[in-house]
Amino acid sequence: MNPPRYFCENCGAEVRRNDKVCRNCGRFFNSVKCPKCDYSGEVKDFDFGCPVCGYAERATAAPEPFKAPPVPAGPLPVWVYLAVGLAFVGIVALLVNALR
Ligand SMILES: [Zn+2]
Ligand SMILES: [Zn+2]
């Protein structure tokens, strides 16, 4: 899990979570601003992402796990029963011949 990222509310430059001053524009700040919902709060509020919308920008978003479509479970075709029946009859016939 990547930590949430923080951006200067004045110039939008990315800043570190513990920065007290923007390295880009020099603005002092003791709050961070959510780039998604514009919520501003203390740095500690953003430890696990935006407390309002849950936004936490990640370097790489985990792709959705691929889910195979479920195979429809319908009744077996008639030829399956015929094949099983014929195989059974054939095995019985072989056994009968072998016992003779
Ligand atoms: Zn700035
Ligand atoms: Zn937010």
C-alpha cells in the first residue's frame, strides 16, 4: 500500500506529508488539501487518505482481479446419458464374457 500524497494548496505542487513549507512556492501551511474534494485538514487527518472522500492517490492502482464469467450450469445433453449407458452396457458385456 502506497502512502497518500499531499499537494500544496497554493500552487498544487506535491509536498511531503511532514513538510511545513512548500518547496515550490514557499508557502507555509499546517494543513493539506484533498485534490479531489478540496477538503482541507490537518496533516494527521490524511494519514489514511482524505477523511471526507477517502481519496489517496497511488502511484500504481491495483488492477481489478480478472473474474471468469460463470459457466451456466444447465442440464446435460441427452447424448451424455446415452454414451454413459452404452459404456456401462459394454463393460457389463465384457465382464460377462470374461466370466465365461
Ligand atoms: Zn506551493
Ligand atoms: Zn477528499
